[in-house]
Amino acid sequence: MRKWMTVFLSIILMFSLSACGQTDNSSGNSRNGASAGKEISSVAKNARILITYFTVPEDEKTSANDAIAGASIVVKDSEKMGNTEYVAGLVQETIGGDLFPIETKDAYPLEHDTLVEQAAEEQEKGVRPELSGHVENFDQYDIVILGFPNWWGDLPMPVYSFLEEYDFGAKTIIPFVTHGGSGFSDILNTISELQPDAHVSENTLSLSREDVADGEEEIREWAEGLGLNMESSE
């Protein structure tokens, strides 16, 4: 009898582990579940929002009038923007907040192959590029919406510089990523390691670079779904 009971319990444990293994912790899609809304609701009222992003608008040939998606660019109404810059701007238009670009003192090359090579070399050497600007009164913000492209399965090194410059304390970090097919990779865990006291939201947005130019509706829907005070920065 005891032998059969042991076998029975082993089967139950096996099915429990199988169910846990099906949980998706790094999907490439935006996540707007009820639990994600609840996690932010406690600080949403009168919260101060910082929307910060890193982008490199590569030197792509573009049409003057059409909305297009290149390796890292969007063109809307003849204005050329980096992918993450475009997403960040739409998020600010939708929910308010203060917008801050993460920029380096030494500009990145705009030619695609050269940029890719430099990004790989910086990652291999663990370079922390010097930033050209800094957030004033960073402590005033409750929520940091952080946007970046996926470079070689990781954060761009300037974003490491940014995350290591400030003490986020118990702030909420809401990440969004633009990518060529890798989604977030393991970047959410990296952010948590860099800022262990902060809360990294699960309500993330992941957009393929091919979908950014036509993604306005999805981007605005995600931003609205965060449940943040739209007048928080006034």
C-alpha cells in the first residue's frame, strides 16, 4: 500500500512541475493582464512618470511621406525617428509623463554594419559609455518606463550606464523593447539584477522592428492598459 501511495504522489508532483514549466516569463508580446494592472494601481494615483529610452536612428534611405520600418527607424509625416523614440513619444502622448532620451557623449555610427560591430565589441568588453545628459530630480519619479532595442540579446551598453547611475529604490520599472525577433531575451532579469530593490513590471511591451511603424494602436492600447494617472506629470 505504501509503495502505491509513493507512486501516486510522484505522479502528482510530475504533473505539477509540468504545469509550472508552461508559465511564460519572457514572451515577446505585450502583457495586459489583470494582475499587472493591480501591481501598479497602488502608486498610479498622483504618480510621477519618467519615460526614458535609448535609440539609434540608422542612416537608412527613406521615403519622404510613407511610414516605414527599417533596421531601427520610423518615418512619420516626413520626420525620421528611432524605433524606441517613436514608441516613447506615443506613450507620452497617451498617458503623459516626462520624456528623457538616453544619449552618449560619443555618437554611435549610423551605418548598420558598423553599428552592429561596435555594439558587439562594447558588450564583449563590458563598456559603460559616458552619457551626455542626466535626469534632474530623479528621486521625484515613482514610475520609470524604460525603452530600448535588443542588442545581441542584451541591453545596449548605454542603458547599463543609465541603470547604474541612479538609485531606483522601490520605484516601478516598466520596460518596452524593439527587436529583430528575440523579444526581451533575458533582459528583464538583467534589469532586476541591476536594480534589485525596484519592482520590474510584468506588463511589458515587445515589438518587432518590422511592426513598429504600423503599431500605433497597439502601443497606445498598451500604455492605456497600464492604468496610470494621465495627468501625473502636471
